[in-house]
Amino acid sequence: QVELEESGGGSVQAGESLTLSCPFTASYTLAKYSMGWFRQAPGKEREEIATIDGDGNTSYGDPVKGRFTVSKDKVQNILSLQMNNLKPADTAMYYCAADSVLYGGTWPYWGRGTQVTVSS
């Protein structure tokens, strides 16, 4: 089991920055979980915006490449998302998640979400 609780969302103006944090607890301390950030806005499908695997390799969705950075603090067990140059299109509920080590791609572990609102 993996427990996550994201925070750090808020309301900002376009061009500003926010950092989302997601402390997590994993049942298997030696497991290399892939973790990531997803977002969903009303009327839009859920987007996978940033992931990081157990070796530290990262991947980003096209809309956030060059602006967002995902990182994992292995000591404190915190997944973070640094969001720079925010745009109104980034407005969404943001979720942190962890993938299954055994069943990759199923993403069974989720936080409750934190709202990010970007005004023009």
C-alpha cells in the first residue's frame, strides 16, 4: 500500500509559480515505485503531466515541458512538482499518484487532490 497526500495548490496569476508537495508512505520500503502527477479540469480528460521512475528518470506531458519539474526526496519520502510560468490552461485539480510495482500502468494509489487556479 502507498498513502499520499498532496498539498500546495492555490490561486495565482499567470506567470507565477507554485510548488506542489506530496509526502508518501509505502509498505515496501525497497520497492522502486514509479510516481507521478496528474491533473483534471472540468470538461477535460485526466492528463498525465509528469512522472518519475524508481531510477529518477522523468517524463513530462507536452503542455508542461520546460515549465514543470518533478522530483522525489528519497530521504523524506516527498514527491514534488515545481510549476513555473503558470498559465490559465494549467487550472485543474492536481493529483499525485503511485504506480503498482507488479502491475505497471494501473496507478492504483492516489491522493485526494489539490486545486490550482491560474488567472490571466
